[in-house]
Amino acid sequence: MGTLRNSVHLIGRPGMDPEVKSFGEGKILAHFTFATNEKHYNDQMELVEETEWHNIVAFGKTAERAGKIIKRGRLTAIEGKIQTRQYEDSNKNKRYFTEIVMDEFMLIDRMSNEDDLKTDKN
């Protein structure tokens, strides 16, 4: 049960293709935005859809795979953990940035044959 302490499971759509960068000695980082939607009825019984945006990061082989497979707008399931980083802005104010560190992902949308060929060439 230890893995349940900081565990996130999201189903949604990437707002952009992952940006993959190399840093250090052979280390790889991927990051992208990810939208999840929730529908509910308001007090006037109108159906309301709310979108929540998440910042996603991945490292190593997961980042490498994400850069090749995850595409903007495709329904995707993500598993990871929440991480908050702290930094100082130009005015020396402390700022906090929360992101999801992705450990695993799975495409839910099927890719077309044309998209499969594009992915294989990358």
C-alpha cells in the first residue's frame, strides 16, 4: 500500500506534443501539458464541463517513449506522482510549481495506419 501514498491516475488529452530535451550525461526529460475534463450539472440543471490543466514531466526511457508516442489531442491514460518544486522569481519571491511526474502511460485512442508510419520514422 506504500505506492498509494502519492499516486495519480489521469485520463485526458495532451495539449501539445511532448517536448523532449537531453541534459547532463545522457539524461532525458519530456514535458507537456495535459487536460482532464469533468462534467456536472449546476444549480440551474445545465450541463457544465470544466477542464483542469496539468503539467506533466517524464524522465529516461519513459520520456523517450513519450516523445515518440504521445501526440496532442489523443486520449491518453497517465500514471505517476505529484511533485511540487520551489524556485525564486526575478524579484526574489518564492514560487511553487506543481507537476505530475509520469511513470507510465497508455494511449486509449487508436492510431491510424498513417500515424503508425509517422511514428516508426521518428
